[in-house]
Amino acid sequence: EVEFNRVNAQFLAKQHEFKERMEAVEQKRAEYIKRQEEYKKTALKFDQFLKENDAKRRRAIEKYQNEVKQNKIRQKEINELIQQLEELKLRQKKLHKMVANYKIYEDYLTKVVARVPENYR
């Protein structure tokens, strides 16, 4: 009977030790699951952050490309306007020269009209 009690006590001790180990394992398992859930949430947030960043990057590239296109169009318009301005300056110079050439005729006719008698007009 003493042997039975000793074996029974050892059995109960082992059973208690096993129960404590199982509780510790269960607690670690619960902590592991909790950490896994936190990692999943963090991964989802990071994935969302990457998607938003990628969308912002695509919008920035698109905006840059549109601005480059608009700048090319504006530069072409500026070049065309500069060309038109140069042509107009040349035309103005030509017209000033023509006016200067015809000025002698205007002066001559003004003198002729001034010398014409009053009753002849």
C-alpha cells in the first residue's frame, strides 16, 4: 500500500506537471495566434500603404507626362509666335521704307497744291 501511495503520488504529480505544461503550451499557442493576427494586420496595412504609394506614383508620372506634353505645345506656339513677330517686323520695316520712298511724292504734291491759285482749286 505504501508503494501504491508513492506511485499514485508520482502519478498525480506527473499529471499536475502535464496539466501545467499543457496550459503553458496553450498560452503560448494563444500568444502565437495573437502575434500572427497582428502580423496579418500589419501586412495588410503595409500592402495598403504600398498600393496607395503606387497609385500616387502613377498619378505623379501621368501629371509629369501631361505637363511635358503641354510644355512642348506651348514651346511650339511660342516659336510660331516668334516667327510671326519676325515676319511682321520685316513687313513693318518694308512698309516704313515704302512710306519713306513715297514721302517725296507727298511733299511734291503738297508743294504743288500750295502753289495752285485759289480760284483754280
